[in-house]
Amino acid sequence: MACGEVNVVFENINLEFEEGEMVCILGPSGCGKTTMLRIIAGFEKASAGNVIINEKTVMGPSSDHIFVFQHNALLPWLTVWENVELGLRHLKDETKKKESIQEYISMVELEGFEDNYPYQLSGGMQRRAELARALAAEPDTLFMDEPFSGLDFLTHMKMREEVVNMHQYIGKTVVIVTHDIDDALIMGDRIVVMNGRPAYIKLTRKLDYPRPRNYENMPELSELRNDLFFMLGVNYAV
């Protein structure tokens, strides 16, 4: 890029998220998904346009909308209990705080690991502990950037199921960035497909299918899956 040229990342992006829905932003690597998520969450500032959440312009990160990063962000010198406690610093009542910490640890099935440090946990357990810490802050919106990155196949599938169950339980707005078509189809209330450079919204689609979902037993979902693979440059779905 020559000196003075402007690198345009997005082109005419206009998105709305409904309260309580889970939206999966899907697209190939390098299309700007994570950058857009960071802008929405207030970690980066766009050169043009606005981000508005609950009728307020986003000026920076906020405890009202929590970001779960792609890689492990647990504090290594704190135990699972202490990491989750970080999300509850707003609670002054110690009894209520302890009850809440235990509730969120139980929600992600980490009972018995409260005193373990991150290095003593598997990758999947670390992701669950991060999720518990994020939920403990009781955000209005939860942003997740490739939340299953680096997990083995079975742990990936288990975590996907847990996030869906968590969403149905808490009813918060969840926005997930992924390059995994199956994740988007199985988890999302709506999918947003990004493509191109500069990136644009190629497709927005509601997913009015019952859960749990299995595209192998749902012809319409299977057809959409094939269409998405083709849309993203893969001629034959696997």
C-alpha cells in the first residue's frame, strides 16, 4: 500500500442485533470478522459510522458488553474461583458473591475445580472457566471471537452444545464470530455471512429451526449448508 493510501476494510456495513438473539458472523479467514467484532465491542474505533447498543453510542469497552477472546485470557496466577470472582467485583454482599460464583462455576460444569489454576485445566475447561467469568459480570451482550479455536473435535462439539444451552438459560444477546459453517448453523438464531475485500454483508438469514439441530436430518438446513460452502468458495460440502 503506497504512503497516504487508505486501506478500506469494510464497505457499507449495516447490522442490527435483536435483544436476546444469538447471531453468528460467518466468513473466511482475513475477511474482517474479528475487526468488526472488536469495533462493535468498543475495542477499536472505526474511521466512519457509529455503533449503538441500547440507544447509546459505543465509545469504548464496557462491563455491559463482555468480550471472550479467541485465545485463553484467564489470569494464570488466579484459581478458577478467583478468575470467576473478577466478574463479580460489583457485588458487595460477600454471601451473595460466593453463591453467585458457585452458580456460574456449576453452570459450566467445573465443580471440584474451583481451586485449580489455569495450567491445571484442559483447553475445554479453560474455555468454560472463561465463559463463567464472562457470564458472572451479567453483561447485556456477550461477544465471542472464535470461542472454540484450538480445541480438539470432541471438546469443540461439547462446548458448542454448552454455549447453546447457556444462551437458552440466560437469554442474553450473544454475537459469535466463526469460520465454521456447522457452528453457525447449529448455534445461531441468525447468521451473517461476510465476504470480499473490502468486506461486505453477503447474506443475512434467520434460522427458524428447532434445537437441537442436525443438518443430516433436516433437508432444508442441509441445503443451506451446501449453499454456504459454495458461497465461501468450496464447491462440495464435506
